[in-house]
Amino acid sequence: MQVPDLYAVLGVEPSATAEVITSAFRRRVRELRPDTRVDAVTAQEFGQVRSAYETLRDPVRRAAYDQAYDRTRPRAPVPPRRRYVVVLGTSPAEPPLRAGPVHWEPGR
């Protein structure tokens, strides 16, 4: 059985800080919504995400994982996070109304 790359499961780089790892874990939990999506695939993905977070949040377990994991295998690239700012109102008399950051997902 092949162990998945825990950093790829959470979608972070190996140099990520604890705060970035926690933020990525919370983002993945929101995506999976284990409280409303109760199918086998979601449960398996949520188990992988939770296991990855439990390993990477603990400095001792993370160091052991980093030492044991083979970094020579190619990794899946982490997709870039896009942020957009929408500017409304073009009248020079009043300042523009800014709304953001807006999350955009391709294909929707």
C-alpha cells in the first residue's frame, strides 16, 4: 500500500508553516463537508485529510515523516490560489466600492 504525500493531500508545500497547514486543513474540511456529505468516497478523503493534518501539525511526527518520505518521486503540483477584487462605481466624485477577495473556481 502506497502512502500518499501528506502535503499534497492538504494542498500545501513542504515548507509550509503550522498556520498554513491549519488553514489548509480547515479549507479542505469545508470542501468535503463531512456533516452533510455521507458517502464512502467523501469519508475516505476526509480520513486522509484528517490523518495528514494530525501528522503535519505535530512537529515530532512531521519531522519523522519528512525524514522517511521519499522526495524524489514527482508530486502533483499545488494549484495556484486566485484572488480577484471587484471594483464598482466609476464616478470620479465618489470613491470606488471595493468588494473582495472574491473566490473564483473555473468551470462554474
